[in-house]
Amino acid sequence: MTATIGKKRIQRQTTLAFSEDGNIGLIRRACSDPDAFAQLYLSHYDDVFHYCIRRLFDRHCAEDVTSTVFSKVMHHLSSFDGNTTDFRHWLLRIATNAVNDHLRDAKRRADVTQRIVRNTRAESVFVIGSDDELLEKKALLKQALLSLKPKYQTVITLRFFENMKLIEIAACLGKNPSTVRTWLTRATAKLRKKLNVATNSRG
């Protein structure tokens, strides 16, 4: 399987694991060594892609945005400070900005919402033994998430889908933990309200 960074295609085989010290050494080499960057890309691609797909709910969009993320990483890797920042947090901050930029276009956001509806209907028809009610609830959740402000989408995804602690989310976003806690409280309240309204309107 191949993946694209900008216009460059790299063969993906498997996710690689590195110790923290080994990862820092690889990052330093990757600033000037294309082979080292390809290795870094392979080791972190899945993390970034899965985050993007949890925000966008569409595989093709997630692949495009992931490509954009690593293109930005390639150009800004030399600015990464491993002494003060965790590399995964740095990556997810770039991914968050890329996803938010992608969704800032109203038409794109509407397209994603429409794809959620179409995919739910297709899954209901073609998946044997599918639970229509469960599929409907998943679709409502995805649509409700997409209707939130980007910062609220972000904290919900990082907290509940990436299983990150508040202090980790704060480091990832460059915010104070108290700010993240406030955003998360507001985000969950707004999400719950939107889900209740959507459920009642369809009931």
C-alpha cells in the first residue's frame, strides 16, 4: 500500500515502534535525510490518519488531510523542539489545524455531513445483520460533532477517541489545562443538547 506526501509517494508496510530517545534521533536525522523522514512517516502515519478520520468520518478526506499534515511536517520539522514538546502532541497539533482548515469551508462541511447520511444508508442495506437503530445513532453523533465549533470537536475527539488526559490535550493544543477543561465541559453539554434535539425531532 502506498501513501502520498505532497507529490511524493511512499510505500507503507507497517507501523514501526521507537523508544523516545530513538525517536528524537530519528527526528533529527529526518530534517536532512529523506530515508529517515520516510521511516518517521511510517512510524506515525496511522496515528495521524486515525485522528483525521475520527474528525472527518471519511477515508478519502482523511487520506488527503494526512498527506497535507506530513507535507507540513516535512517543511517545519527543523523547528520541532524535543526538549519541551512531545512529538505526537506536535503532530496532532498540526493535524488539528489541517482538519480545521479543511472543515472551515462550509461546502466541505456540508459534503461530509451528506456522506455520513449516504454511508449510513448504504451500511444499513448492505451489511448483513446491521442494527438500523445503532447505525442511526452513530450517524446522529457524527453529524452533531460536525456541527460543533472546531475547538469543541477537537477536545472531544482527543479526550474520548484518542483517550488523552486533559494535560496532554493542553500540551497538544498549546493551551492551559483549565481552558481545555472549560472547552470540554461546554463541548459535551452542547453535544448532548444537539443529540437530544436530533433524537426528539426524529422520534
